[in-house]
Amino acid sequence: MPVTFRPALASDLNALCALEQQSFDVDRLSRRRFQHWIKVANGLLQVAVLDGALVGYGLVLLYKGTRLARLYSLAVDPRCQGQGVAKQLIHILEQQACDRGFLFMRLEVAINNTPAIRLYESLDYKVFDSKEDYYEDHQTALRLQKRIRHRDSHLIQHEEIWYGQNTPFTCGPAALMMAMATLNPNHPQTMVEELNIWRESTTIYMTSGHGGCHPVGLALAAKRRGFKASVYINTREPLFLSGVRDAHKKSVLKLVDKQFKTEAGHENIPVNYLELNQTLLPDIVTRPNTYVLMLISTYRLDGKKAPHWVMITGIDPYCIYVHDPDPEEDQTPLDCKNIPIALDDFDKMTAFGNQRLRTAVVVSLN
């Protein structure tokens, strides 16, 4: 008979406890905890049933205030192992967590539990950390994560090009190069081009180190390369002044800001002094051959309040999807493509600094 899956019921309590005793020697869930997770709304407890008998369960915890779900426990009767029951349980729990607005699934697994590690890796979970002395028997735990929300296929016009920045300060040029190379596959994707765009669009000074890219500077760089560009800024004040204290540096920033805007007028590049918010974004993001570069604060990504440019690749009722040009040391380009960001999180991320600056560059074919 086929295995069926359903939410756990109070009548499953004895069978759940028996399976827990059979499956684990340490760190067992108690009867009281099973009772709790059967009842509450911030958990997903799914069971597998074969011929009326409970043969597996999976428990996911849903934490408030985060987009991370946690696969807390998983057990399958030894008689049913190797038949895909664990994989089906995980797939069901991932989809249920995704439907509840969660974007990533995390879990811990003992470093010596090779079969479980292989299972999770086969499902695209990746190790991102470890914790020593995590379990009652003092075993080290590996921490794994997987993105569980992805863009729907019908939202994809064509595959967007990803380009990784080669310096800590060229996220703006890298984001622009992604848009231009997607619109024109023949557009160069080289470090020379990246640095040329940075020199054309930099604001000279930022909070520290090299200057950041001005949205109008990026739009001018796009226009010079044969693309159509427009800018959205929610303030008429010179940008990034709060990033420097020196009066002379402030005067230079003001001069550069003014010069960029004057050049934009000569080049007929529209500078719209309004917020490109979630009311306006869907219409623009879904236009054919059009890409939006958005300035975000990295505080919610890495705890640093640094300005950072990303390219928006899609939007749905739950998330905005972005290509991030700045991978972490352990990330691959695949990890940086179409990253889902919940709409309310994105709204907070795109208000940068004390100015609450919200700015974007829209790039399209001429």
C-alpha cells in the first residue's frame, strides 16, 4: 500500500512517542512537546502513514519575526527507510512553510550522521556553519540551509545574466552590467568595464574608503552605452551627505550631485523625484526588456549599514527577487541569483541611512 501524509493528530501521540524512542538515543522529543506541537500554529508536524500505522514524522518550527523556518526533527521507521518517505516529508514541509511566507529552511544534523547528511545534500541543503558540543552526547552539529521560495516560472521572461563584483566598492557597476548584458548579450562583462563605469558614476566620498555610485551617474553610464535609463529619487537634496563629516568633502559631494543632474538634463534622462515604491514597482518590473537597479542597506543582510546596489529580477505577491553581485566567501553565483526578499523586508531595506533615501535606476532598451 502507498504511504500517505497528513498533519499529526492528538490520536497519533502514542505512535509518535514510540517512533521517537525507536529512532533516537539522545535529544528525544517528550510526550509533552509532541502534544504542544500538535496544537500550536507556529509549528508544522506532518506524519507518514502506511496501512493505518504511523511510520514517520517531520517537525518544522516557524519563528515569528524571521523568514527562516527550521526543520527541527525528522524520523522514519527503519522498515520504511530507503523508500523516499523522508524526502516526501521534507518536500511537504518545505511547501507548507513556503505557503506560510517563509523563504529559507534551516536544520541541524550530527556531524557523524552520514546518511542524514547525504539525504539533505541530495535535497540541495548546504552547510553554512557548525556548532560544537551541540547534542546531549556532545556531538558537533552541522547547520544546513536551503532556499525554499523561488520565482514562478511564468514570471521569467528569460534568464537574467549574473555578474559578480570584483571589488568591495563596485556593486553599482556590477548591477548595471547585469542589466545591460541581459538586454544585450554582446555587452562586455569585464573588470575593465566594471571600473570604467565606477569611475563615471562614483560620488567621490562615502562613509569610508572608496566612493559609492550615484543613481544618476549609473543612468548616465547606461545612456552612454546605448541604453535607455531613468532615475527615481525620493529627495531633491544631494545624496550621501550624512556619510561624511568634513565640510570640504560635503561641498565636493554637492558639486558632484549637481553635475550629474545637470548632465542628465542634457542627455534627456528623466530624474523622477518620487519613491519607486511597491505600488509603482510591479508595473515597471514586469515591463518587457526592463530592469530595475535598487539601492539597499545591507544592515539586514550582514549587520552593516552600507549602501549596496542589486538588480531586481521579479516580483510576486510575497517577494521581490534580486540578483546580488556580492557573494559571500562560501557562496556560489547560484546562491546570489533570484534571492527572495519578503515585501515588507524589502521596503525596510530600501530606505538607506538617516535620509531614508530610496532610489532606483530603470534600465531598458533604447
